[in-house]
Amino acid sequence: MNDAASSLTAAQAAADLPWDVTEPYIERVVVGPEHLDFFGHTNNVVYLSWLEQVAWGHSQHLGLDFADYQRLGAGCVARRHELDYLAATFEGDVLWLSTWIAETDSRLTMWRAYQVIRERDKRTVMRGRTQWVCVDMASGRPRRMPPEFVAAYRVTTSR
């Protein structure tokens, strides 16, 4: 059976996997050989890259892409990452990446949470959080979130 036929769809994953919140934004990845470290499991830096990928996907889903950041003259940059690796993953593993806005002060900062679930055993293999700070695109200095950010980056899920 090919990978597409044997894997959950995003809608099935949303319903069938044990998410920490009711409606996370989700994306699917398959661990490839390029993702492995010397121990033969997914490298920790790869997870961070995937978290950035799913965060951008979620931001676009919420209606804000990089062109919007440029138009508004404001963007969000990472200030702090907290990552908990709970189980190793290996080449061929299908992983479901999820994210949601966990907290926001609607002024300068927000916390985005993440959960990664391995499809075959429905095990959470990683959880994390990133604190994002709104900055002025020209100066790089912190600035108040534009109204578009406040409207899009709301806490919308519950445990």
C-alpha cells in the first residue's frame, strides 16, 4: 500500500489523535534519511525547523503571511523555545505536527504551543512552546501588535 493510502488525512488526524487541545492546526511530515542524526533518530534541530514550518502554516491559515508582515511593518520573532523530547522517531515515521496560540498579552508577546504525535502508535513524541515577540520590521525593536495581529493571534483552543 502506498504512503498516501495508508496514512491519515488531516481531518482524520484531527479527530483520531490524542491532541492536548480541541482544535489544533496540524500538518503531516514523514521522517526521511536527511532528518536523522548519528544515532539514527530525528535530530533535535530538525524538530525546531518543523515547528517553525507549522507555525508559519498556522499563521497563513489565520490570514497573516510574510507579505502581510511587510505591509504592516511588524513581525513576530522567537524569544524563547521550550522543547521536551518524549520519544525518539526514526526514518519512515509519519508525524503529525500541531500548533495553537496558548497565551497572548495582545500587546507585545504570545506563546505558541506545539505537540508532535507519531501516527503508528498515536504517541506524543514531543511537546514545546515558543514565546514570540512583536517587533518593528525596520528597526527590529519590540513594538505593540497591530490590530491585525491581535485579531489573528487569539487563544482559540481549550484543553
